[in-house]
Amino acid sequence: MDQKVKDNLKQIFGFSQFRGNQEAIVDNILGGSNTFVIMPTGAGKSLCYQLPAVIKGGTAVVISPLIALMKNQVDQLNAFGINAYFLNSTLNKSESTKVKKEVLAGKTKLLYVAPESLTKEENIQFLKEAQLSFVAIDEAHCISEWGHDFRPEYRKIKSIIGQIGENLPIIALTATATPKVQQDIQRNLQMEEADLFKSSFNRTNLYYEVRPKVKNETKKQIIKYIKSQKGKSGIIYCLSRKKVEEIAELLKVNGVSAAPYHAGLDQSVRVKNQDDFLNEEVDVIVATIAFGMGIDKPDVRYVIHYDVPKSLEGYYQETGRAGRDGLEGHCLMFYKYDDIIKLEKFNKDKPVTERENARVLLQEMAAYAESTVCRRKSLLHYFGEYMEKDCGFCDNCKHPKEKFEGKELLTHAIEAVKATNSRFNIDHIVNVIRGEQNEYMVSYSHDKLDIFGIGKDEDERLWKTVIRQAMINNFLEKDIENYGVIKITPKGLEYLAAPYSIMMSKDHDFEQMLIDETPD
Ligand code: ADP
Ligand code: ZN
């Protein structure tokens, strides 16, 4: 069996070796087990299901939200000599009838299906009749409201799989999943028992930097930076179409070869600008997040965020487009808290839970930007990875903020969590430490605790960063079952029993450095 798999890898896909976890994943799928793959973009997820699909009898159904990319993927597979089709809303009646006929004839190895098409009754009937090998769910984070790209139809996938085949193995794949999202996916697909293959998210060749966004100053800095990178490819992300146009124009009048990209442009203009960027006719693409899904330009040397992204997952995904070739990539974000507030306001008409989720994601984003902790450490912590040492390759490592002895503060923070029985969120814990009276304090009698008010001389901001640093360093943890509740870890308990010296740092004081930008 082993040899057959390797032969196929070489003969069909032209690769002489597997990368990372690929071989173990392929084996697992061939063994018929439910499989959960978490692998950064560009690491080679597609092969993980394409290869077993070719080897197994029957057709593998691949559910993917990226309609625009399905045709490319299928064309590529066809070029490898693999019988593959797609089923989505771009096909007319006779085209989809033809696809179904081919699949039912039993030769097709892969069938890509858009979630919207999957939910159609006629398609469910058709899939019931087809001989299927397994179902792969690409971009599985779309299942979770806590992901950066929630798609309601993704929530229906499990029940549809239940209808189309008993015991069909499920393969879920995603490039981003915080522990919370991971759990959501597994629960929703009822695959808690699935074998998990999680690769590290550390992109060691990316340099992370955050600068304050300052009126007039930021645009000058961007022009200067890009001019210093002459001839290299870069992406600038902005939140609004208007901003994209403005920055692209600004760059052009300053002699930079740049083009805009956003969903409001004509399809033909969008395609041209994207091609110009890929073919290096232009150096810089200024874009909304509409740009980038599936774009694979290996030598993007920098990604600039002119506006703060809506979540750290989005940030990771967007910055991840730099340095795909393994060479250095610079990730530069311009940040001001006002942008966070502005983004929160956009959500004001959304349903309560959606709004609250978005708010929490934005607060995590703000905490990351303002933190003086190693960026990589913070980012990986967000994805559930613990890094022992600082990375040495981010702004906070290169220009460390002055540290202070944090033993007493850390001890108080852990004690406060303990005294309130690991049942409250960061805001409440800080209020306990700072002795803020409110109805919660009274109803839980937390104002009677020894710890109540013990840290009233320090401000809320400092206490929050102490607690965050305690989490990044594994003394405390956020309970993902119970969003927001902070708990003590075994390491935290050990620390309370025998505290030792620990250096901490205050957050950046960006507010001091910036005076608000002109309203946009
Ligand atoms: P992902 O879906 O994880 O973003 P892809 O499946 O698109 O990544 O793969 C990224 C690139 O890596 C593709 O160009 C693919 O051909 C290549 N690739 C995948 N597996 C291998 C391998 N074992 N050896 C060499 N290249 C590979
Ligand atoms: Zn670092």
C-alpha cells in the first residue's frame, strides 16, 4: 500500500516527497477514519484529500466555498489526468446534468460542490445515488461563528452528509482555527473523535511590526517604505473601497506602480489588476480583503495593513500572503484604537450575539496591537500554540520596552482568579483587584475578599496586560467552553505556592503618540 501511495504521488502529482503531515493524513483517510487537518495556507492541504480520492474507489465530494477557484482546481486535476468535476451555480442545467451523469457512471474521482448547491434537494438525491468515497470539507472554519468567515450553509453540511451516505468518512480542513473554532467545527460535524493533524502556525520568515497610525504621518511612512522596496511585490490592505482608491491614487502620484482591487470594481478591471500584480506589471496592489483568497504569489515581500483587521485570524491570513517562498516577508500594521471603535460601530445593527462575537474578536486584535510582548508569541498563543522563548524577529523583540518586576502583580492576578473560583472574565477580575464596587461584587460578595481593592493604585490597563501576559505564559487560561472565563493552570497554581521573579512590560502607549487622523 505504502509504495502505491508514493508512486501515485510521483506519477500523478509529480512530487517526490510528502511535506509535513501529508503522508500521515493520507494514510488516515485511506484507513477510512474521520480526519481533521489544520495546516497553514500554502502548506499543501489539497493533496491530503486529492491523493486518497484518486486511490479510493468511488467519488470524493469536496465542499468548498470558493466558487471562483473551483474551476481552476478542477482544470488542474484534469491536467494531471484525474477525472474531476464541479457542481455550483455557475453551471447551467444541461452542464450540471452532464456532471451528474459522469459521476453516476462511476469514473469520477473528485466532485467539488459549493455549499449552496449541496443544500439543494435535487443534488442531495443525486449524491444519495452516487458511489462516494468520503467527504472533504475545505475551509472548515466557515462552520464557526467564531471564525473569520462564517457561512451559515456550512452548518447544514453534517445533516446532509447523514442523508447521502451512512458512515461516510469526513475530512475537515482549515488554515485557521483557534482552539475555540476547532472545537466548534468538531462539535458541529460530530467528529470530536476525529484524528487531529495540526501543523504549527509559526511562519518564521515573517517579521511582524505594528506602528501607530498618525495623522498625515502614516501615508508618508508608507510611501517612504514602498520606495525603499522598489521593484518588490507588496499588498496594502484597507477596509473600505474608498480608502483603497485613495491610497492607490496617492501611491501612483508618488511614482509607485500600484493598482486597486475591491469588489466594487468591474470584473474586467479586477482581473486585469490582479493579473498585472501576478505578472509583475505593478509592484503594489491596494486592496480590501476581497483580494487574496487563493492568490498564490510566492514572492510577496510585504503586507501592509493600513487599517486594523477585524480579527487576529484575518490578520494572520492576510499577513500569511507574504513570503510564501520562504524568504523574508515584512508584515506592517498601522494601528489606532479609534479604528477599533469605528469597526464596532459598523456592527451596531447586527443581532446581539453576532455583535458580541465581533466585539470580542476586535478586542483581541486591539490587545495584540497594543501589547509589547513578542508578536509571534502572542499570535501563536491565539492559535493555541505555546512558545517558550521570544522570537527575536518582531518589533517588540527588536525594540523591547523596558521591563519591570512583575512578581507581585502576577501573584495578585492569579490569587484574584483563585479567590473567585475561576468563574469570571477579565473585566470582573480586574474590577475585583481594583476594588470597583458594582452589583456583581455585592451579589457574589467579592467585595468581602482579601484581594478586593489590593491593586487600586494601578490602572485598569496595566492589570489587563498583566492578566494577558499571564495567559500567554500559561499561568492562566481562557476557558474555551465558556468564552471569556479565566482559569488557573497547573503552572499558575505552582506559581502561587512558590512565586519567583518574572519580568513584564506595559503596553505600548499608542494614544500618546497619535493625534487622530482626518475622518474618512
Ligand atoms: P493549501 O491548500 O494548504 O493552501 P495547496 O494545497 O494549494 O496549499 O498547496 C500549496 C502548494 O504546494 C501548491 O503549489 C502545491 O502544488 C504544492 N505542494 C503540495 N504538496 C507538495 C509536496 N508534497 N511537494 C511539493 N509541493 C507540494
Ligand atoms: Zn518576537
